[in-house]
Amino acid sequence: MENYFGDPYMMWHDGIDEKSVTFLKGKEREKAEDMLIDLLEEGSRYGAIGLRELRSDKAVPILEVLLNDSPGTLAIEIAVALSLIKNSLEYVPKIITALKESRFWFVRIDAARALRRFPSEKVLTSLFETVAKDPDYLVRNHASESILFLHGLQPNISMHKEIFRLMIIEFNPKDKSSIKDALRQYRRCADMIRELVERDGQLRKGPIIEDIWHWKD
């Protein structure tokens, strides 16, 4: 428990140590798998993450039952877990739907980040649409960085100042002309990112990328 979660502050600040479970063997691994299944059934996304890292076949039936009845980020983590455990893209549309339709900006961020595992045209289309349309800057930011990552480019959009300048434009939600102008700038931002990745990048080979947090050029 200490290796996986760490103390509450570090868990909040740096996240959990997802890979720690992968070093377990034998009875310890079996016990961790059972504990993570219990966490999952209690509604914890950390349960889904750990089971993903263990590639737990035992958890697949439970994950599939919970997928459609789970909210937001938990549903995203379950979809990612199933994708990696089964080496299948059939669950990716669930993540795309969360990116497009969730009312909560933090869920859309989680979806944008999760999609960098799956280099496909459908995923890229949804990410570009998010850059062009999403009202929240942080969601547009993470969607753009997933696009960069999927094309083998450093996932730091602020390095591209002309694009970033358009991405951070704010608008008055009560002023239709302000909204219209901002959306025009966001569309231009998406077009510029497309030009950038077509010029300097190359879509990574898939269908699934396992290590998405350690960027390598």
C-alpha cells in the first residue's frame, strides 16, 4: 500500500507509483490483484490503474461490467485498463465520448491525456476538434500536447509561442462576439498544430503506446 499510494501529500502532488505493482511476484502479486479488485469495486480509479499495470485477466469481467455504469475519470481508467489488458481498441470510443461530452473540465483533461496511448485517425480527429472547440484552456492544452506526443514531438505546446498565444485567448461567456472571435482563434490554433505535426512529426506506430509519461524524441 505504501509503495503504490505513498503518503497522501505525495499522492496528491505527484500521483501514485503505478509501476510499483509490476515488481510483485507469486503470492504477493496475487494478494495485490485481489486488493486492487476490491478497490475497483469500491469505485476507485486507482484500482483500475493497478489492474492495468498487472495486466490482470482476472479483473476483465469486472472491468467490463463496471465500464458503462462508472462516472467520468473512473470510466476512462477502466477503458484504458481493458484496452491494455486485452490489447484492443474497442474501448477507445468510450474515452473519446468523455472528451467530447463530459460537462466537467477535469474529466475532459483526463480523456485528452489518456488518448495519447492510441495513435489513430479517429483519436487525432477528436483531439483536433477539442483544440478548436473546447471552452477550457487546460483541456485544449492537454489535447494539443497529446497530438504532439502522438507525432513524436515534445509534448509542451508552450514551446510554440505563436500557437500558444492563440490557445490561451480568453472570452466573455456572455458576449457572443467574444465567443465567436475566440473560437476563430482556436480553430487557427488547431490548424497551426496540424501544420506543425505534418511538417516536423510522424505518427507513432500503434495501436497502443504503453509508456506515455516519459517522452523520447
